[in-house]
Amino acid sequence: MKKSQSKTHNILSIRAIIDDAKCFQTVRELRWPDGVCCPHCDSRSVVKYGRDETQPERQRYHSRSCDRYLDDLTERFSKGIISH
Ligand SMILES: [Zn+2]
């Protein structure tokens, strides 16, 4: 993957980025220990699709199966769990 960002960061923002990276990495490991799975259709045909504009460590994905986009924090659809 190409890195085209040439922004300079001060110490504080580097720290914040490292912490974010750790945070999102932990989220990914807990959530998808065997690889990314689409929360919309449960498919494993998920490819990486860039990063969040405001949170560079937040990986975005594209599900080839249902043609939807997701990221590290996209919630699963709660089908049939809530019934009134
Ligand atoms: Zn999907």
C-alpha cells in the first residue's frame, strides 16, 4: 500500500496516533480474530478500502458480497434480537 501523506506531526499528535493505532488494533483482534467478517451479511469477502478521514487508524472495508462499506466500529445489524 502506498503512503502519500506528507504531513508533519508534533509529539502529541504522534502519541495520539500511536494510541489510536493500538486501540483499533485491539478492536480488530477482539472482533475479528480469524479475519474481517462483514457485519451486514457475515461474508468473509471483505477487502480493505482506505481509511477514515478523521481517524487514520480506523480501517475501512468493502464487502464484495453485499457491496456495502464498513469500518472497525461498524455495528452488526441486530436482526430479530429486539422484538416489541
Ligand atoms: Zn457484506
